[in-house]
Amino acid sequence: MNDTILNIRQSRILKLFKEKGDLSRLELASLVGSQKDVSRITVIRDLNNLVKSELVLVYGKGPATKYGLANKNPLLEYIDLEHYFDLDSSQRKVGRFNNDIYNNLSNLYSNEEINLWEESKKRFKEGKEKVDPSIYKRELERFVIELSWKSSQIEGNTYSLIETETLIKENIRARGHSEEEAVMILNHKQAFDMILAKKETFKKLDFSDVLQLHNVLTEGLVSSGIRSQRVRITGTAYEPLADKHDLGDSLRRLIKFVNATPYPPEKALILASMIAYLQPFADGNKRTARMLANAVLVAHDYFPLSYRNVDVNDYRNSMIIFYETNNLFHFKRIFMSQLKFAMENYFL
């Protein structure tokens, strides 16, 4: 996935593909080039940039060559991240929880992305086999520290990475921080320890598994179990389900859907986004979403994701877009970038 910001012409080209289906260069140039001051060469340059950005695919050869959207799933359409937030949250058209979202929660990865996941699995296996056990233990500890730090930072925790390392390795609290921040970080470590200890359990999820993971992540911070009160989310007018019975049923439906999804990295992407979207708990939903996704990846021997170099605002904005429009483009972009980061930085 590429996070290139598109110009107005490129956005219009994507819209034309959506409206008219696959088009040749000549057909596209006649549609876009009809605008004043837009040359055919400019249109072709824009088209080539869209292909390079993996938003458009090329079909056929020679005169029969056609171009079309790389992914026709409406959840994965390109959205301009900057322009989307030009409007205040009170002015954006926002819906409530959409039960029909499951209709499009499949075929979320391109062939190239599936190949990358499978290459990462192979590399992860080779990395674990070739390194000395003591080095592997240190690498695993480094991963857990970076995951605990970044996942907590996304939730507003102010511990630095060094302070997080000291806390996890030596159990020394950093000065100037609340006890709740330390507990949040240590809970992440405990949660990942549980994931490793119960690895096989997460190959097929159970309602109790999700509740238990949430309990570990939020112990000492918030009451456990499915929430019984309405919640609101900062920065968006999106309203999750409010009824406890509906929430329980919806979480069970999500678990059943994930268990029926055949490809593990797709299971992980669905969990990472949908647990946060459903908001079944009073707090700790995004933490549970990230860790549950990692649990599924680990269970099937794929790289877990640390979110180490994620921009916090980028992550939050991608989640808000998903809450408000059900669009997964930017969240998936982050998810894939973290896979690439894991392949380049862990268990080498």
C-alpha cells in the first residue's frame, strides 16, 4: 500500500474507473483530457503514478491494454486523508454501527500483498530457526517492549521507549508518570505472554478468549466484561451500539465471522479494525483489537506487528475514517507498513 497524496486529476481518474469500469488509455484521456489545460501526456503521467502507487492495475497488452481499480471492494477505495478532515466532526456525515459491513469484509488483500505475507511467514520461520535461543529471547523481549510502548502511546500514555524498557525489564516506575500508565504497559507484556502461552487457542477464537485477553490488558484500570453503558469516541460523532445484549451478540457474530475466514492475515486485519469499531468494552477496545490480531498472527506463525514507527495521529485518523465511513484503505495501509517494518527489524 502507498500513502501518496493524490492530486485532483488522479482522484478524478479513480472516480471514473469506479463509475465506468476498466478503460484504455485513449478512453481515459478523452474523458479527463476534455478538461481545459489537461493534456493527454499529463493524464498518462497521472495514470502511471496511480499504477506505481498500486491503486490501479494494468490488464492485457498492446492495443488491448486496459486499466482499472486495483481493488473494487468499496471498503478499500482511496480517501484523501487530509481533505476528509477539513470538515469538523460535527459537519461530517456519520452513521451508527453498520451490520451490513460484513458483506464486504473479504478479499481484502491483493495477490501481491498475500505474497508478502507468505514471504514474511517464511522469513519469520527461518529467523527463529537460525538464531541462538538466547538471542531469540532478547529479540522477543525487544519486540514486546516496543509493542507495549507504542500501543500504550496510541492510547495517550506518556512513557518514553527507554522508560518502558526500564519498567518491563527492571520493574522500575518512571518519575512524573501515573501508576495507571505503568500498569497499562505492564498489562501489554502480560497479554503477550498469555498469547505465547496459549498460542494454539487463538487458531479458533472463542468468546471467552476475547474477554480474557481484554481482562489482562485492562486489569487494574477498568471493569471487565461487555459494557452496559453508552460510549462516545473523541473526534467523531460515530455512535457504537449501546445495548449490552446487542454488543454481546455482535461480538459473537464477529468471532464466528473471523473463524469462518480462511486466511489468517485477513482474520487479523478484520479483528484489528472491527473490535475497535464495535467497541464492546468500556475501555481498552483498540488495545484488545491490536493484541487479538497479533494473537491470530502468532497462532499461525506470521510476524506479529509492533506498530513501532506508526504516527499516532495517522493511526487515530485512519480509525476515525473507518468508524465514520467503514473505509479500510488507510488502516490497511498502516497494517501493511507494519508488516514490512517487522520483516526488516525483528528476528533477523
